[in-house]
Amino acid sequence: MCRTSLVLLCVVCLVVLGAVMITRGVSAQNASSSIYFPYPTGIIPSDLVPEIQRVNREASLIEAEGIAQWNALPKNSGTALRQVQLLGKIELFDKNLSVNKNQACSFCHMPYAGFSGPIPSVNLGPVAYPGSSHFRFGKRKPQSYTYSPFYPVLQFNTAQANFYGGNFWDLRATGFLLQSPDAEQAQDPVRDSQEMGSPDSACIVRRLSQSAYRKVFETVWGPQAFVINWPSNVDQICATPAGAAVLGGNPTPVNLTPVDRGRSNATFDQYALAITAYEGSPDVSAFSSKFDAFLAGKYTMTADEMAGYNLFRGKGNCNSCHLDGRSTTLTPSQSDDGNAADVAPKFTDTTSANLGLPKNPVDPFYFETTPDSFGFTPNPAGFAFTDLGVGLFLRNLSGTTPNSDWTPLAPAFDGFMQVSTARNVDMRPKCPNGKTFPKAYMHNGYLKSLKEVVHFYNTRDVFPFDVTSGNCPAGTKEKVNCWPTPEVPQTKDMTIGKLGLTPTEEAQVVTFLKTLTDGFTTPYPDSNTFTGSCP
Amino acid sequence: MSRPLLSLAITVWVSILTFPIQAVSRQRVAAEIAGHMQIIKGPDLESATDKSAIIRWTTNTGSTRIEHSVVHYGTDPKDLSRRAESLNRWNQNLPYMIHRVSVMNLTPRTTYYFKVESVRGDGTPLGGSSRTISQFTTR
């Protein structure tokens, strides 16, 4: 071929190649810049983007700290427990485990907020957090990791006709396979379309195999962990958000042989078990609060703290769900001898309850009624969606119940949500401006302070109004002397609602709740990693 | 009589003879549970709207962690076949237990007659039952 023809051929090739690259680049840019935003003005905080960047910076620093801790740890059988705990920590702060490599598990669960929501404006507003795909949102408040491993495998107690154990607000992480609800919980958000959004559990394994800490994983679980023949399109699939129309509803779009799928499933289970090891460790579930010091005889409560404690386990009746470990059965002639039956009380009985909370109408989930650029519609029902909690799970509408005998029980559990631990309800970072870091409470974050929480328990049935939130009648103030109608009224727990507490007594209960914050007897790890500001 | 047949016959007779004892034992257990709990205050109307009411009473003790407090009611004191049930949790530190039941889907300006009791989740009666019929009126 003569030189002129060769040059001409090269130019043509380059032009074609350039055209292909530019076209692909534009397409990718269109896909990534096609932001999903079906929300009316005022629902999504205006500082969301810089706040996402802030939390991601904080999470990256903690991940680096985890890796440094691993590197400093002598590796022998005597450090095996610490090894698996540190692996769990590193995994939790790794944003590459999300579909767009932009969101770690801990993005929604940061240590300084008791491993719950780290963005003040989100806690005050939408409550649910944005997912890896911008901007799909979750529908419930991110729960605290602390003490979550202490919920047992979900079981039904026939005498009491009630469920014990399970994780998630709706108990759908039953623990039936791994025998740990907390480990099974860790397998869900990574694949949730609204959260970290991977389309296949194999994608989490793929990302772990590509991670900077692959060797850490293999040291803990063995060199077989990532021995998988990946299909050539695995990374393309794993960059496609769960729910995208192109996936055709296939929960395992990564095409693996049965043996490789089995290997991937086993590694995915091991990923989850490491996370629960960390969450159950003293780094997270510390038992280091003032109350723990009081139980050990090393702290004397103030008068208000003690008054609040006496209300908590007396007239307030809080301890009937939030077990304080003093479950002494009293006969009329008996008095409480002051000794704790349980020296490490969990402050939850691990059941669930319907507190009769109103709907929170600013939950972004209600507005996600149109398809995003991947052809996925998160919530076609819009405001008609009613969060039946455990009732959804029992009907296989949220996860899948592993025992079909439980499904007929659903109506009795409509509106039930997990009884959270009362520990660390007041764990929050110091704000640079001296104000209080805001936290949201309950599954829909309707309540915004411990004062509101206690007032709700005390007066839900004293100030009931047949209105939705935002529509309290003139002359009343919502959350003071007007409580909107419950989202699920027929099964509301009547233990609470009219406790007869005075305003002073309400304040004393709040004061007591503050003694349940870890970090008193020993410093709480990573509690000083907040770099934001407070409104 | 052959040996297996003899064994079968003995088994059958023993079951027949002891069945009343077993049934009485179950009843005795239920009665024992029920016997401890007595109403010491109420039942009273805590509050009422035009379509709902909250009934409240106090017993001297609870007897299971998660109690189902029950209101049997109707518009005719001779027919209390309608039933409302709410969960109430027992605080074992207190020498009493408060029971509250939300009764819904009622008719305005109507008088309802009712009795109350407590049951366990599986329906086992726990006692703490009304001795007389009470009444309330919706707004």
C-alpha cells in the first residue's frame, strides 16, 4: 500500500475512533447528568450536594483509619477477632461497594450520630437519605447500628402471639440463614434500588475483589473468596442501578456458573458476617454510658437523672419495651432491691410496636412516582403508600418472609415497627456554633427531638386530631397540643398515649435518656469525625 | 389377647381415664393465671369522639409481658358480641397495671354497653374481668 493511502487510512480510523469516543462520552454524560428530581420545592435541602461531599470525605478518612489499624495489627490467632472486626469496619466505610462508587454503608450511618443520619438538614427535613443514584431516596430513617447485633433470629412466640428479634424497621432481616439478623441486614442496602443500588449481590463481591483491601478479606476468610470466573460484561452490569429497565427484573444479571454463583454467595455472606462482628464490637456497641457506670456503682446520678430513671421504669412505663434490666416481679409486700438483673441491658425487648405515629408528608418517597432515566419508578403509589412495617414484610411486600405460616398474621402486625434500643438516642456531635445537632426519631423521622418523643408518648391520646400533618386546626400547635391522626390507627399500642406526666417529669425522662449515651467510661471511637455545621 | 392388642387397650383406657384430669389441669392453669389479676379501678371511659372511644381500667397486677386488653361491647346490654382489643405492656416494677383499649368504628351519639377482660396473645384468659356491665356514650 502506498504511503498516501496508509496515511488516509489512519486518518479515517482516527476520525471514526474519535466519533465513537465522543458519542460514548456524550451518552455517559447524559446518563450521569440526568438527575432524578421529581420533588417539589422545599422537600430536598439546598445544601444536599456539599453535604454529601462532606460525609464522603469523613467516611474516606475513617476507612483509611481502618486500613491503618489493620496494617498495625499483628496477624495471629490471638488477633483473629480483631481482624474480622476491622474487616467489617473497612467494608462499612467503602464507597466503592455502591453502584456508582459514591456511597458507603456508613454514609447514612456515621459514628458521631450514633451510627445514624449524619446530615442536619436531611434529619430535619426529608429524614430518608439519598442513594447512590442521584437522587433516589430511601423511605425511612436510617437506623442506628449500635446494639443491632443483639436482636435474636426472628421467632414467633405463640403464647404471646408476638414476634421477637429480626432487624430493620420491618424485621425483614430475619437471620434465618446466617443465624444473625444483623448480618442479613448488611446484605440489603447494598442492593436496594433506593440506597447503594447494586443490581446483583455478585457485584459487591466483584467490587471487594477489586478493592484496596482484597488481601484483608482473603486473610480473614481464605484465598478462595474471589476465585470466580467473571463474565466480560460484569463491570458494565455492576454499574447499572438496581431496578433499571434494561435489567428486566433479573435479580442475578451477572451470569455466573452455578459453582461460581455459590462461591459468590458464600463470599457475600462472609462480607456480611464481618460487618456484624464490627457492629457487635466495643467500637460500636460499647456499653460505656453513664448508665453503665451507674450499674457498676461508679457513677452517681444527678437528682434529675434519677427522677427521670424512676419515671422511665415507673409511671412512664418506658421499660416495658425498653428493658432496663430491672425486671423484678413485685408482689405487694416486696420492694425493688436495687440490683440489676441484667448488667448489660439492651434497652429493647426486641419486639415491635405500632406507636400510632402520623404520616410524615415530606418523605421524598411519596414523590417518586415517575420513572428515572433508567426507566425505574420507585413508588408508583405516591401518597397512597401506607407504611405497614412488619405487616408489609409478612405479606412479602418488603423482603420475603421465610415462613408462609406467618403471612396470615399480617393484619395484627400492620403498622408495627422494631422497638429500637433507647441507648445512644442522644449521641450527637458537638456543633462548632454550640447549637444542638438535630436528629430525627422513629421510622419516619416525624419526631425531631427527645422532648418531642416523650411528649408524644405522654399525650398522643390527649391531643388527637383527625387531620394530616401540617393541618392542625387554628389555635393548636402541631406536636405541642395537636397530634395528627395515626398512619395505621387500628393496631396502635395503648401502653402509651396518656401517661399523666407533667412537663417537669417529661424533661426528667429526657435527662435520663441522655445517660444512655456511650463514651462516658471510655472514649467512643470516631465520635469526633464530624466536620460539618449545625443550623 | 395378644400383647400388642393388650398394650393398645391399656393405652386407650388410660387416655380415657386421664383425659378429664388433663383437661382439668389445663383449666386449672388458666384459672390460676386468671385468678391473680383483679380490677381495682374502672373500667371507665377515658375519652370519646363521635366514632371512637378509649376505655381504661386498672388491675392489681399484670400477668404476661404483652397483654391483650379486651372490651366486649354492643348497643344492647344483653348482646356484647362486638369486640375491641389493644396491646398493653406490663411494667413489672409497678404494683398495678393500666389497661387501655381503643374502640373504633362507632356511631355518633350512641350508648354502648361493655365488659372488659385480659387475655394472652394465644387467647388464654388472664382474668381481670368486669363483674358488672358498664356503659359509655359517643359524642
